[in-house]
Amino acid sequence: MAGLDERYQKAVAFVGAWDAGKTMPNDRKLLCYGFFKQAAVGDVTGDQPYAVQFEKRGKWDAWNAVKGMSKDEAMKNYIEELEKQIKEFDPQNPGF
């Protein structure tokens, strides 16, 4: 079985090309986004965007929700959530 880092990189590449992912509900996209940012960058920094900046605020909130999570845990959660989303929204897709 591939290592966590390798599986994570495959998952990230898969998302970039996944057409069904574009039609998912925003709350599910944001869940993956938070895990992705935490794994890639670490804890959220900077000021919280104004509430009227809907997209920026949603992304910031999703990332902030996983603040303190380790890189490995964030990668693992990203992979697991993506696998759930593939099964739910695109069950015919074999995944990554």
C-alpha cells in the first residue's frame, strides 16, 4: 500500500481533474479545503475575512475549523473525506 504522502498527492491530483467534484455542495468542498490547507500550510494565519466576502470567509472558516491538526492527520482526513465524496457523488468512478 502506498504511503500517506503518496496517497495524499494522488488525491490532490485527482481533485484537480474530477468533474463531479465541481457539482458537490459547498459545505463538502469546504471540508476538503480545510484539510488540504492544514496539510499544505499548517494553522490558519491572517485576519478573518469580512462576512460579506462569502467565498473567502467560507474558506477561512473551514481552514480555521481544523486549526491545530497535524499535517499527517489533515492528509489522512482529506483522503478519507474525498473517498466518501467519490462514493456518494460519483459512485461509478474508481477514484485515485
